[in-house]
Amino acid sequence: MITEKQMQAQSGKGMWRFFLYSAIGVIMFFIPVTLFESNSILLDHFVTLVRNTFGDGIKYYTLLVIMLGAAYPFFSKEWNRSFTDIIITIFKILGVVVGVMVVFGVGPAFVLREDIGPFLFNSLAVNLSILIPVGGAVLGLLVGYGLLVFIGVIMEPIMRPLFKTPGRSAVDAVASFVGSYSIGLLITNRVYKDGLYSRKEAMIIATGFSTVSATFMIVIGRTLELMDYWNLFFWTTLLVTFFVTAISVRIPPLRTEKDYYYEGRNNAEQEDFEGGRLKYAWYKAKQQSYESDPILKNIITNLKDAFIMTMTVVPTILSIGLLGLMIVEFTDIIYWISFIFYPILYIFPIQDAPLLAEAATVSIIEMFLPSLLVVEAALETRFITAVISVSCIIFFSALVSCILATDIKMKVWKMVVIWLIRAILSLLIVIPFTLLIF
């Protein structure tokens, strides 16, 4: 219950920070503007600015990040903490090898092919090595001064019944779609460590909302010549992604996951909304704004967390991504695994079912690979592939590494199971819709 004295104690104190810092955070993360002859959010424009300013020199910064990432597990003495940690550390070291090959142009021809090593390094590693630290640095503006708790209280009646997560998880979902999955996971990990998400809730958010950004969806749309259907593609993908999440949280392994808090720190108390939900949301925003750290301390804290995540993610993008591309290019493994999806695909009268099965299968390796497989396919196949490559969410070249870099500590096999569930559900939803529309 909120007493009048408590309300008066928080009245007006520190609220300039709520309005100013939250507004800056919203503008940085969520408002598309046109710069450099493209329309995107300011964070994405900053990446473009840095790349244009430093040119080829930025690749040496990225290579340094990769090397630091490979060394960090030994510095933190976490490299042999578990079998998974050992494997990930090996992939980080291999990431250094791949990075050196691409930067200095030495090594096997298939690694240096423009659509393999250089694609992974320039399109993924370089962008993330800039985006994650910068996004992390300004993250405190978005989540640290009252906006997150305000939205959380307001959105609780929607998020909790649908997704079994707190209302504040709506911020994670929006951040992923308009920013990137890395930014969404930074928010998730930060809020989880603050005791405002349980581990189960953090797992649901990490595997259900941490999809690629709208900016990357534009890349998919352009590749598959879907920009004439952009609004249909975007909103279909949004609805399919969240609908699949609403179903998957009611299916093991997420449904049966144990619910506990980081270091037993449960700060997600259920309070009495006396005076109405909006009034209580405003009270909580004032409380957080009043109690929050100074802006410089907040930025430094978030920058440190973000850079550690960057060092963890970028090396494995190169090594795991390269392994995935090699599997697709030189083996029949994807072809045989793709038979898992045949019973679902052959329910519907759809063209290119075998090709679509392979596209769905390869989505677990890298979310852009499915698009490369279906570039010349029929419109229906291209549209379905574009949607499921986003709605499946889980892929090893980046997101799995991002999740492993957080304190959520989710097991890899569970992520694979969730990917399979999401892939099947996505196909069952989007195929009949596509056949109806086209």
C-alpha cells in the first residue's frame, strides 16, 4: 500500500532525470531518422558513422576485440568451469584464427570467399563490435531512471497472461525489434541481475523476444525482393514471433523450468495498486528516478557489461558461423536433418517444400543463411522463409553466444529444443497465412 507520506516524499524529486534521460534513451533506441541516405535508429547510424570515419581501420579494432574475447575466459578463470565453457572457449580461439585470416587475407580459399569469411567478419562481427558497447553505454538512460518500471506496471495485464512475464519485458521486446537482439539481451540480463526477473522469466524473454532488428529485417527484405511487401512482412513477422512465444511458454522446456532469482535477489514484489495502476506506475517511476545512480556511473557500469558481452559474442560469431556455412556448402547434413520438417510442410500445397525444409533447418546456424538458400525461389517460399528466419530467434552464430554470455546460464540443448518448437509453430502459422494472401 502506498501512503500519502511516501507519495509526498517522492513528489518531484529527480524527475527531470526521468524525462530527460528517458527521452534521450527512447530517441537513441526507438526513433528512426534519415541519415547517410538511410532510415534507421540513431544507434545504427552511429555504427555507419564509425565505419565511414575509420574505413578499413575499424577491422583492426574488431580483431582486437576478438583477441581479447579469446583471452578473457583464461583471465576470468571460467574457461574450464563446465564442458560447455570449454567448447565455447575453443570456438573463441578459432574465432581469432578466422579473424586473422580475413583481416590479413591469408588462409584457405573457401574461408576468404566473399560470401563466407568476409561476410561473417564485415556484416556481423564489425557491426556488433561497435553496436553492443555503444548500445550498452546508453542503456542506463532507457532503463535506469523510471521509464522501465513505468511501462512495466502499465503493461503487466497484457504481458503476464500472454507470455507469463512481467510488464517491463515489453521494453525488451521493443528493443530487440527496433534495436537488436544484443540490446534486448543487455536489458534482460541487467534487469535479471537486479532481481526484477526470475530466471524462468529471463529465459522466456531471451528466447522469445530477442529477435533481430527491423534494420536487419530490411536486409532480408532486400535480399529476397520483398520490399514491395514490407509492411506485410514486418507486421506478419511481429505477430508470428509473439504468437509463437505465447505458445512456447506453455510447452516444455520453458513451462517446466524452475523459477528462482539471481543470487536470491527478488525485487519483483507484487504491490497494491491503490489509487489506480497509472498512479502507481508514476509513483514507481519517481521512486527509481530519485534513487538511481548518477548518469556517469550508470554509463560506465553498463559500458563494462556491454563490452564483456561483445568480447564473448564476436569471436564465436566467426567460428560457429564459419562452421555453419561450411556444413551448408560442403556436406549433406542439413539436407538429412531437414526431413524433420517434411511431415509439416507436406500438409500444405506449397511449392519448394524440400528447399523450405532446408531453409528452416539452417536457421539454427545463422539467421541470414535461409535467405541465401531461397533467393531464386517462388514468392511464397521467399516470404515464408523471411518470416521464419526471424521468428525462430535461436541461432548459433550470434544469439546462442549472446545468451551464454549473460548470467542466465541457459543450457544449449534447451535452446535447440526451443528453436525446433519455434520453427514448427512458425511454419504451421505462416504457411496457411501466406497461401491465403498470395
